[in-house]
Amino acid sequence: MLPRKPLLAALALTLFGGTAQAADEVVVYSSRIDELIKPVFDAYTAETGVKVKFITDKEAPLMQRIKAEGENGVADLLLTVDAGNLWQAEQMGILQPIKSDIIDQNIPPQYRASSHDWTGLSLRARTIVYSTERVKPAELTTYEALADKHWEGRLCLRTAKKVYNQSLTATLIENHGEAKAEQIVKGWVGNLATDVFSDDNSVIQAIEAGQCDVGVVNTYYYGRLHAQNPKLPVKIFWPNQGDRGVHVNLSGIGLTKHAPHPEAAKQLVEWMTGEKAQKLFADINQEFPANPKVKPSAEVAAWGSFKADSIPVEVAGKRQAEAIRLMDRAGWN
Ligand code: FE
């Protein structure tokens, strides 16, 4: 991994790294933690001899850093989670399109930017979880129905500040229009059993502890807690199977505008959408491969198959500002 260097040192690395080696490495700025990405990059290096250097940090500072580095940019690729974040990077003008038939064949269009500035690599559903002790699955139907009186004082949610909930709300607006979406979100807030939580694990743990009966979380958080405790009295429910389907979001990657090694970076992204990398990348974090030809792990498959919302996930970005305002009006903290 590339240590964090001041700009000058990073620049020197680019300038004096030598052009002979230039195509033999790719530099990735990643908001995903080392454990999730290192095995994938190691496999690529083993197969191709191309080194992948990466810096990990939160997405906002990484994006600012790419912007600040400008034409002297060190990063070839930005790897992060949520279409809302990738869309932000696109709006900041720090990405450039990758034109690739391989990526277009491997990843369905709803999981890519229409601008080709980024592509999804793995998928996660943001779905309903429920207490197996206090809820029968037959009581559950849709995200919208969590606003019903039936769930008064029984719902747990994560904070509205998290992009995952902003993206969920953005797709709600896309599906129902603003007025109805606001009514639904107000219903959720009105049904809260407790203050909102700072993370998804706490939502699941609150259901386990009896503080609430239902919640909305990303599937891999459930997967991790379930792996630690197979007797976890909480289960996944797939909502909206009779209409639009489950809200699916992604982790994804984009080529930076001033990438020093654009061709090598493109080849890495193409490889990451292929079968071997997809399997490795998705399985490490209990996610779904974005390439539909690749099967999820047995653990993930055990949650059952479901119909996913076919809405292009970039809607999460396009309507993010609207979603944040709506959540604020609805009192979702
Ligand atoms: Fe997460």
C-alpha cells in the first residue's frame, strides 16, 4: 500500500517513477478498507504482473484530494460505495468516461453511470430486517408499509446523514413523486421506536435486544452479524416483490480525469468486472456480484432470491439533494 505522502512527494513519485514502469502499475484511491480490496488487487498482480497501489480513506477526503491534485493527479481510479457518492465524484468533474465493450457486457446498464464515468462492481440490497420473535413475515410487504400504524413504536432506522438512506429516499421520490415520498418518510419517522442509530449494525442489534421489531439495513451487515451468531433472532425480508422490487445499491469504480495510467487502469477495471474478480470481490464482504453471470456465495444465496428495483442507481445521485431536504422536512435526523 502506498503510504500517505504530502503532495510534493507524491508528485516526485509520479515524475521520477520512470516511464518504463508507468504502465506496470495502477494507483487506486479507495474508501473501502484494505481487507476488502487487497486480495483482489493481489490476484490481479499475480495474474498480470501489474502492481496496484492503493490509499484508503473516507470518500469525501479522497475526492477532495483528487480535485486538489488536478493535472498532477496520482490516482488512476476512485473506488467507493454508493451510487450517491460516485455521482458526487462525477459532478465534481474528477472522473472521465471509460469506453469498454467488456464492461458494458459484464455489468447491466442500471448499475453503471450513463456518462460511463463509473461502473458498479458489487451490489448490496438495502432491505427490511425483522425480529423472528415478534414479527411474522406475512405482516411485512413493502418499504412504504413501514409507515403504517401497524409499526408504530416498532421501527428502527439509521441516521438520515448516511448516504445509504439518502439513496433509498431518492429512489422513493423517483417512484412516487415528492409529495407521496414525503408522506411515507414522515410515517417512518412517526413509527420510530428509538432515536436513529449511527450505523446499520446497531439497528440489527436493537431488534435483537427487543428495542424495536423491524428496521432497514444493507444486507452485508446482516451477513456479518449472522455469521458471528447463527442463532440471531433477526431475519431478512425482501419487500416490494409485487411491484418495483428491493432497493439495490453498489460499490463502484471510476477513472480519474487526470489518471497517469489510463490504459492500465481501464484494463484493471475490465478485469474487476470479470468472473474471477467478481467472485472474490463480492464474497469477501458478502455482497452480490454486479456481473449477473457470477453466482453469489452460498451464504449470500441462502438469503433467497429476490426481484431488485430496475431503476438506474444513478437516480440516487440525481435526486440526492432533494432526498436530503425531504428527510430534513420529515424530521429524520
Ligand atoms: Fe457499509
